[in-house]
Amino acid sequence: MSEPTLTAANVTDLRSAIELLKQHEGEYVETNEPVDPEAELSGVYRYVGAGGTTARPTKRGGPAMMFNNVKGFPAFRVAIGMLGSRKRVARLLGAEPEKLGFLLKDSVQHPIEPVLAEPGRAFCQEIVHRADEPGFDLRTLLPAPTNTPEDAGPYLTMGLCYAADPETGEHDVTIHRLCVQSKDELTMWLTPGRHIDAFRMKAEAAGKPLPISVSIGVDPAIYVAACFEPPTTPLGYDELKIAGALRGRPVELSQCLTINARAIAHAEIVIEGELLPNVRQREDQNTDTGKAMPEFPGYTGEAKDELPVIKVKAVTHRLNPILQTTMGPGEEHVNMAGIPTEASILQMVERAMPGKLLNVYAHNSGGGKLLAVMQFKKSAAVDEGRQRQAAILAFAAFPELKHVMLVDEDVDIFDTDDVLWAMQTRFQGDVDTISIPGVRCHPLDPSQTPAFSPSIPEVGTSCKTIFDCTVPFKLKHEFERSKFLEVDVNRFLPGFNGN
């Protein structure tokens, strides 16, 4: 393979991101074999690189994959797994994998406002399909996949929803579960507390639709930035400013053609529409499966009875478009949700106790949301107990977090074997387990029901738990790891890198 010529600084959209990955062995593959978007496409990628909480067997850290021949959709290709490994995210953002949380934290603190693209740079509008034209039908236009045979319908899983507060004009961008319901309708599931839902409710109270764009297939930096949540990014904070900081240049927007809204100018596909006031639809109305789609905890979510509806006004796209998708329980979700989680925790704890929290990993097993491993340094006897305070701050920084594992500075938080070693040798369940019952967590955790535990009063409430696997400061000298001789392995195995 030739010497790489592209770097993260060259990435401006999905296509340049793919070109960067092509330079690195094992990061990108493609196939011309015909694939059915109904369950088969995701079934293939399960083995190639899904990882995460996907049912085993699956492969962790596999390449991103392009399907060039999607049955029934000759004009489109489908890309999956672009952010499916932490190493790949680091390559696309120009950072070390272990430092991604710090990169995101710094980007929040140095935002760059998005700008309206200059004429001729709205690449997302090279081809225009208006919903009022004969033959317009989302179901035959876009190769939206189903992840399993039980899904409620075809889903757009990598759609960046962008809308403005109808009262203040402030913007928000978020990824939501969008199910194709008819030729011009999508249902949208908004988990409680999402900012676009706040905008929708304001518009609905006024009896008005909320203009909204859905951008699919963009610069990976935008996807990662869009996954920040409060309190790091409060209501009215446009996460596109973080993406601008990650790239050192503003995100370019285009004015939509049929609604008063903006979209990502370099997106592969843009859906223009309106969230309708006082209109609801059952998510599985076309299939009656009772299921929605696989979600990040590894289980298929239940279909919702009443969801808000986006009435589509137009679909625009680039020439030779690429629909980008993801598998709900895959490691791609871990990285998109988890790295902003790490940044939020680092920011919160650093403010309270500078220099004590060395790093955080939003662990793969929790889908980037439910479990954080925190590396804490005790420098003096007065630091004893502060590690637990840091864990409590983590719950405040990211309210959907369920469990925290605390470890010392000599533990590799990205190596699960090392973390579990700390638990086996530095943890006593009766004194090192701190439970905080009756707290709201994430609604997709299926154990958060009164049927699972009598301590849970209603669905969505959880017992948040801290597992303190750190050594008491006064005993640190008794828990020193064996010290091996430092040697230059390359003397014996030239080119050895340890991976």
C-alpha cells in the first residue's frame, strides 16, 4: 500500500473520509455483490465489523464497508461502519484513540459557528426530488435498510436532524430513529429531554409545523459532535459549532428548497420536511411486529404507539449518492455516543478537581452510554474519597450513565482484562459498592422496570452504581504491580508494534 497522502485535515465530507480510509489497510472494504437492504445488508456487516453489543458472533474493529449494488436501488450505494472502531474515529479526527475525549472537550471550549455555503457549494442539491411531483415515493427512492426481519420498517439511522427553536431561532442538531412509513412520511422517536422535541412542542403549542432537515452522509466530525447532550450543550447550543472546532473551520450549510430551514451543504442526501402538529402514528403500522429496531443495549426496542410525523417536502442528493447507515447495537454507536460522554465527564470533573481524573472510557459494553471507566489519581491521603465524588459528578455530567468503575492510574481503562483485574484484586463488594437508587437513566435499558426489581417504582428509573476498584491511599505501597525490565523489543523483532 502506498504512503498515505490524505490526513484528517483533508476531510470535508463522507467521500473524502472514505478516501482517507482507503489509504490504510484494514479500514475499508467494498463489494459489488447484490445485497438486499431488508435485513441482509446488516446481516452481512454483523460479521464484518459491527462489534459493540451485537449478538455474537460478530467482529469488533472490522473495516467500514461499502455496498455498491443494492437490490432495487441502482442509483445508490450504502456505506456502514464509518465510525465503527475507536482507532478509525481517531484517524478521521486526527488524534490518538486514548485522547479523543480530551479532543472533544477542547472543541466544546473553542466553538466555531457554522456558515451559509457560497453559491455552487450546496453539493447536497445536485439532484432534486419534490414530493409534489408524480411518482415521488421515499420507499422506492432511498435504500433505507431494515436491520432485522422484525423491524417495524425501513429506518434512516444516520440522519442528522436540524431544526430551529420557533421562538428564539437557536438551532439544534441530533440523530433520531426515523422510520419510513409512507411515500412522504417518517415517524420520529424523540427520547425525553431532547432539544428538538422541545422545539417541536413549542411549534405544536402554537398550532404550527416545525421545519426540519435530515442530512445523511456527512463529515464524521459532524456525527460525533452531534451526539453531545446536556448539560455540556444546553438548550439552544448548536453542536455544529463543535464540529467546526474539530476541523478548525466552520461547517457549511445550505438553505433548503421547500422549507425555511438549513441542512449540511456537503451531505450526500437531505430530506426536507415538517414535523406536523398534533399528528401521531404507530411505529409498526405497516408490519405489526411490535418491534422497532435493534438499539444500543443489544436488544430490539419496542414499537411506539404514537410518534410525531415528519411530512416530507423534498429529497435532494449528490450525484452518485451514498446512503450512510449504522447498526443500532454496533460499536459505531459506542463511538458516536461514548466519546462525547467522555468529554462531558472530563470537563465536569476537571472543573471540580483539576488534575485528578486522568482519563475516561465510555465502555463498549454499555453502548457508550451506560458504563464509564474512570482513571483517578490519588496523590495524597486527602484524595481518598474524592474518586467517589468524581463518579457522582460523572452522573451529573451525563444523566443517562448507569454504572461507573473507578480504577487507579496504573490500570489501562481501554483494556477490559486490566479493568476486571482491578476489580478482582482491588475491590470488596461490601465496602466498595455505592448505590444510588431511584434515579432516571436511559429508557432503552430493559432492566429498568418494577418487574425486574421491586426497588424500581416505574419504568425508566434505575439504581446507579459506583464500583470503586481503587486501592485505599494508605495501602498503595502494598499494591504495586510487578516491575519488568524495560527493553527495546525491536532489537529482537524489527518492526514489532505490540498490536
